[in-house]
Amino acid sequence: MIRTDIPHSARIWNYWMGGKDNYQIDEAVGEASLKIDPDIATMAVQSREFLIRTVRYLAGEVGIRQFLDIGTGLPTMQNTHEVAQSVLPEARIVYVDNDPLVLTHARALLTNASEDGVTTYLDCDLHHPEQIVAGARPILDFDRPIAVMFMGVLGHARSYDDMLRIVRTVMDAVPAGSYLVLWDGTVDSRPYVELCEEYAKSGGVPYVPRTRTEIRAAFDGLSFEEPGFVRITEWRPKPARVSTPAQIAAFGGVARKS
């Protein structure tokens, strides 16, 4: 059952990005959040830019043909499959989420961007990585490299230990030559931390910002692609956008499993 009286982070994120798949409660919380942290909408937009750049890099420059996008959220524009299949039409993408609204939209919107590719989704909880791997195996070839993506969702993990367990379980299952693409919100911005604290009081699923060191630890044992672990706005920005935007509290990177 989809609750329209309780705010939802995916719908609020959709609102900040200019999408239409949200309800009045999400708009209200989204507007209230902007008063606490005016940079949060910028973070939402820049997180999608980070996704576009990283997927295009992995598909176009590295040649990765398989993507496992865990905690995908609501489809908006330039989703993982659209970016990957625009570069490699045969790319295979598995989205993972367990929110009823996300899954409803996935059925309608997450369709192949090319005739040769595969785009599908799994109804699975972030906290059950073994089930995610098992569900993805019939679709993705686990003998070939896979890009595993956690885009701003690990703050929803029940604990820091859970966050590391989730990432490491999935990365242990994929072969050498696979990649981890990850970003999350950090405690570097006091307004952002306050926003997350207030959101938890609203009844939505809490999102816990962590330190840069804690998030970087998710990449332990992997080799970073340049420029390493940085603000998402600093990961291979387009030349015209090098000077934008502000110092948002979102860090991540792309790293290879040897």
C-alpha cells in the first residue's frame, strides 16, 4: 500500500529534481527542508549529474556492459539504463528497490532504451544483499564485470556495520574487473545534518549522514579511478561546470575490484 500521508525520501528527491511523481506531503516537506538547507536541491540535481558521468565513463571508456543499481529511487531523467544503453545498446541493467511507488513507476518507465539491451528490476530490500545477488544472477553474468551502484541510499542502512555488510556482500559476489559506484551524504554540512534529523521526525525512513572516513571505508580493498574519493561535483566534471556548484555535503567515487 502506498501511503500518501507520510513523506517519502524518493518522492521528495523527485520533487527537488523537478519531477511530478510526488504528493502534497512530499512537496510540503521538500519546501520545509529547503528552508533548513537551501543546498539540498542542488545536491539532488548534482547527484544525477554524478550518475550520468560515472555510468557514461564505465560504459564508454571501460566497456562495462552490466549494471546493478541498488536503491534506485523514482525514475526521473537520464536513468542508468538510458545512459548505459545510449553508449552500449547491449547493456544489461538491473534496478533494485522495495518501495511500492518506485516499483509501480519502474514497471511503467524503466523499459529498454535499445532493442539489444535488458532492463529489469528486483523487488528486494537493501538490507538483504544475498537476496539481491540471487535475484540478479538469472539476468546478469556474474562471470563478467558488473558495475554495482549505491547512489545516495546507504544512509538508510540501519547501522554503519549494516552499510559495510551490504556493500561487501555484493562486491564479494561480483568478479574481478567489476566496479563500485557509490556516493552518500556526509556530516560536513550542519544544515544538512539538521535536515536529516528533522526528516526522521516526520515519520519517513531515517537517513543518517556519516563522516567521509566512514563512507570511504566502503571502498576498502578496491582501487579508485581518478580523481578518487571526492565531492560528487568534483568527479570528472564537465569543463564548463568546473566552478559549480557550492560545497555540498556529498562524497563518493568509482573503484575497481582486482
